[in-house]
Amino acid sequence: MSVISHTADEVAEWMLHEVKDKGILHQAAAVEHIKSHFGESFIYVNEHGNASIDKEVKKAFRKLHRGKAAWERDGFFWGWS
């Protein structure tokens, strides 16, 4: 039995698809989906004690959306602009 290994780029592509398709992606929902579909290695606990998405994933996501998705700090979600 082989283990499927995912990349930060694959996770970022999923995030981009979600934001484009639904117009919004809440961080909490993204964290849960990423954990269960891509693995816990793409999640870490930040300095505030909250589950967050790996920095490499966020970097790849920024590269993919090229400024078309905006982070809404107060609502903890990305929105398509």
C-alpha cells in the first residue's frame, strides 16, 4: 500500500479553487479540510494558540491568486475580489 504525499502547491491550488468557486474561504473550514484531506503537516499552531495554515502553503496561495484574493483579518477568511 502506498502513501500519497501532497505538496504545499496542491493545498494552495485547492484553496484557490475554493475561493474562486465560493467567493469566500474561512480559515477554520480550510484548516479542517486541509488536515483531513492533505495531512496535519500543512497545519501548525500559531503564537495565539490557533490552528493555522503552513507558511509555504500561504506563500504558494499568494503566488496563485496574484492579488485577487484578500484576507479579511476581522472575519478570518479569504474573499475573492
